[in-house]
Amino acid sequence: MPTKAALSHIPGPPTPPIVGHTLTIARDSYGTQQDYIQRYGPVYKTNMLGVWRVNLCGPDALEMVLMDRERIFSSEGGWDALKRIYPGGLLLQDFDHHRRNRRIMTAAFRASAIRDYRLRMTEAMDSLLAAWPIGTPFCFYTAIKDLTLRMGGAVFMGLPLDGDLAKDVNRAIRDEIRASLAVIRHPLPFTPMWRGVRGRDFLRRTFRALIPERRANGGEDFFSQMCLARDENGQSWSEDEILDQFNLLIMAAHDTTATTLSVMIAALGEHPEWQAKLAHEVASLGKGELDEDALSKMTQTNNVFREALRLVPPVPFIPRLATRDFHWNGYDIPAGTSLALNPGVTMLSPELYTNPTKFDPNRFGPERVEDRSHKFAWTPFGGGAHKCIGMHFSTLQVKLFMATLLRKNRIHLPGRAPVWQRMPIPKPKGGLPIILERV
């Protein structure tokens, strides 16, 4: 890994002793990054948690690194902090190895499987939303994290919503997520990392015990589909590969969806005119099944979804590791350099979007299409070989939730719109209290 001296030609802010820029960026990650771009340009260095990183900013940098036409940039090396909890997941693989596993994973996301997942989600969502309080404030962020996690047990594993095994699995997933964000990266007793490693080991034992039955009898849940998945050449996964891939998948699906739905709910509470538009759109679908045809007609909801992802993307920064020397925007950057891409900051650029901090879903309408100002102007799902494989599933899940909720309820904010904590995983400070009222 290059030293500060090896990166001396890269501009950057003065470096505080010991902690570097960690606290400054943690306090106001977007504001700090925007300030650094103005002062030092689209290429600058920072020190986070003792690691020197070169930040490459803007849509051109996103295109160059994410498309990675010369196979220079390692996702595995960039996401090194996740290896302890999620070794072997698709996100932590590169090049031919990644391509092979992505092809197998694609089989679990085929159209017929997505239809089965939708049916499972519809049943689980109706049951879970019916238990939410009406007419009294509750913390939406906590509720939606619980809902997506419990629903995941049904959709991803085919488990009963409130069975004992589902509860144990959900507890282990929560422990893994906390560990992945922990500052202490070694499993010292009773630390989040220690609990996360124990949670991971429990999940691996649990998943491994299910594989023979799922391979023999199949099933309509994600896990069963992954046990049976084969690419176009008939290749499938070993048991260990299934465990690695599934463990990362359920974490990613749970946390990113909870964040995005929180942004959407806060926006609808703050902008009642948009809540009325979405409620009207849902009402126009009638009272029938929320099937693929019905969900495809939710264009206004889709624009709100896209705007929420632009304003508060669940993954605001994307790390990579340079495997070879390369030259970019006037700078020579040596092999071994940790890199940071900033899609969250890029999607707030006035060069790409009109009034970029304003909630304005119409920017995605056919008259404006501001997201097409550059191929990488809108990148909440990443891009290139590592573009989120669950993008369409996530869109379906969000539309299904909003339609189910707005068929019977309206959203009110008892206080001000939330302030967002951007790192390490975006979440509303204060938990986003809301009140639901029946209609």
C-alpha cells in the first residue's frame, strides 16, 4: 500500500495527527467532500482510519473505474473491511471469478423466480403492515428494518414469519451488520465483531443444514433457487459457495431497501402533494392483485424511488484498489492505492441536476430526463460488471410496499423532516417518527 510520500504529488487537505480526516468526514461526509472538490479538484487524497485513499470524483471517474475496461480496479481489495464477515460474496470478487459467479447468481433472479418472490412478498407484507400502529407516532426506520428483515426470512429462505428459526436467523444477520460497521476489526470477546463472527458461524451452520433438502425438493424462495442455480454451461455452486453468496445477499437486500424506503416516506410526509400523486396512482390500479402489470404502471412511484436514491443513496461511496499503476486526470496513481468513488456527491452536482438538493421527482420524467445528462449521472446501483444484480427486484419490492401501504394509509410527520447520517450506512437521525392514518 503506497505511503503518504508516494502520494505526495496528489493534492489534499492538511492531515490532523493520529485520526487523519476520519472525524471530519464522519461528521459531514458530503459537505466535506464537496469542499475538498472545490479546493483541490476531482482528484485528491485523504486519510481515513489510517489508510490513505485517493478520491476520484465526478461521472467520468465513475465511468472509468466501474466500467474498468483494462481490468485495473479490484472490488475485493476495495471492500477489504467486509472480508471477515462476508468472505467470498459476489461483491468481493473480481474479473473472471466474479463473472462466473454472477452468471450463476443471475439464475436466481430470472423472471419466473421474481414472480414467485413477489407472491411471497405480497403475503408477508400484508401481514406485517397490519401490525403497525395507527394514529400514534412510531419510529419508521426501526419498523422498516424489522419488516424487511422478517420479510426476508419468508422471501429469501421460505421460513414462517414468526418461527423460532426465523428469529434466530434475523438476530444473527443484525449482529453481522453491526460487525461490518465496527471500528474494532478483531473479534475480541463481547465486541460487535465477536458477535458478528458468531452470527456468521451460526448462519453458515443453519444454511448448510438446509442445502441437501432444498437441492432435493427445490422451493420458490431465494435460497432454494440459489441451491439449484446453474449458468448457461450447467455450472453450479459448491455448498461453501452457496453459503458465501447467500450471506452477503440477504444483508445487502435488507439494509439498502430499509434506507431507501425511509427516504421515500420522509419525502412523502414532507411533500403532501407527492403523497397525493402516489396515492392516486395506487388507487388507479384498482383493488386487484399487485402483479407485474399493475406495478409497471406506477411511474410516479418509480420517479420518487429514483429521486430518493439520488438524494440519499444507500451506498454513497464505492471503494476500489488499484492493481496496477494508472494515469487519470493529470495524475499518476501507483499500484496498491486505495481509491474512493463518490456517487452520492456526484448525484448532487449542479452540473448534472437542476437545484440538486431539492426533492423533485419530475427531473426523471420524459420532459427532463436529467439522469441522462451523463451515462453515470445516476449511479445508486453502481455500474459495469458489479452493477447491483438485485436492482429490478429492489424496484419491485419498493413499489409493492408503497402500493400496499397507500391503499389503506396516509403518512404524517409529527416533527420536522429528518437530518440524514450519511456514513457508514445512511439513516435518519432520530429514527424518523411518523403517524399513519387509515383512509
